[in-house]
Amino acid sequence: MSNIKVVIPARYASTRLPAKPLVDLLGKPMVVRVAEHVAEALPQADVWVATDDQRIFDVVQAAGLQVAMTRADHESGTDRTAEMAANLGWADDSIIINVQGDEPLIDPVLLQQFAEFCGSREPFTMASVMVNMQDLADVHNANVVKLVTDSHSNALYFSRSAIPFVRDVDSAEWPVAPFYRHVGIYAYRLKELKLLASTPPCGLEQLEKLEQLRALYLGIDIAMMHWQGELHAGIDSPEDVERVLQVLKAG
């Protein structure tokens, strides 16, 4: 696991929750709690926070964690991660895991299994995570991203629409079993990350507003790890903060 890097993008601006990375969670800023959580789960990985704001930089540095400044004009965490890798001079065969900075409850076992999954894939280009869908309402919810895979567990397509389409059954009565939900944790070989960051958005990506479609458009295999454990939603609103605090207080 020595060639595995973890980047946690932390952007100060947030439409629904300003200064989100600095939200206090039981005495710790969220970004610090996430970084410590990841470092504990992956002790052999090189864990960094990538930010565009001096206030976040100072808080992370004061906690004794690795942090670096990146440009403020990045449109995605992928672009911020690519700049980080270039600035630190990481080798092209590095595996870089991108963990969202607003997920303080991410399961450490998920992180461990994902790192092992990436390290065992040969050849490795890119990876992400999928889970079984549990609710038919989510199947028809455009905010929940669905995917289909091939026989090697590589992604064939991601969509906000319900895929696959169950032709011979009314959509209100579709079985949930054939559907998988995409979980937004990514890993890239640095070579492929550079290609993604240097390529403009493709047509499908612009239509669906899903940046992972750029990788498929470029012919990059995305290996999907099937996670069967529990998932906790991240923080995107004040209500989410209260929910996470209740979970943390309960241990």
C-alpha cells in the first residue's frame, strides 16, 4: 500500500452550508475529523488535504495533518486532486484515492477494502464503489446515480435515469435487485488522472452532469467494488450536521 495516496478536497465555498469543511463536530472541524479518520483506516497511505482557503489550511496544519493549497478555480475534486499530485511530484504509477471531505462517517472497513481492491487489480486504471439499491423510489430519483457493469465488474455506464430498463414490468412495480447505486469514492492511477484533468468535458458528461462519464468516453476502465456494508450520507446541509452529530454522540 506504499504507493497509495489519499487526497481529501476541501473547498471553503458551499451553496447550502458555507464554510462546510470547518463545521464543528464534537470539538473538531469536519475536515480534520475526516482526515484523521482516513489516516487511521489507512495507516500506510500518504494522506493529504487539498484546499483553496487559508483558513482551512491553517486548521488542518494545526492538527498536525498534511495539507496543501490548490487553485480556487477548480470545477471538481478531480481537478483539484490532479493539481495536488502534480505539485507534490507523485510518480505516474501512484494510486490516488479521492475521499470527499464532507463524509465524516465513512466506514473505515470500506476504505481498507477499497484500497486493497485497487492494489489487487491488474492492470489498474480507475476504480469506484457501488452498492445494491434498497428502495424503488431511489431507482427513479435523478439525484441517485445508477450504473451497470460488465462481466469483469467494470462500469459500462452511469446515469441519473433508471438503468437497466425493465421492459416487461410497469415501472411502479420494478424489482429493486437489478439496480446498483454509485458511491462517490474514486481511485485513479496518476497517469489516467492526468488524462482526465487535461480533457474537456464530453457531451454525455454535460448532459448527465456526471464527470465519471468522461473516463468512459476516453476508454478508461472503471473497476467497481461491490460494497455490502452500511452507508452513511455525507454533510450537505445544517440538517445533515445534526444527523451526523447524533451518530457521533451515540458512538
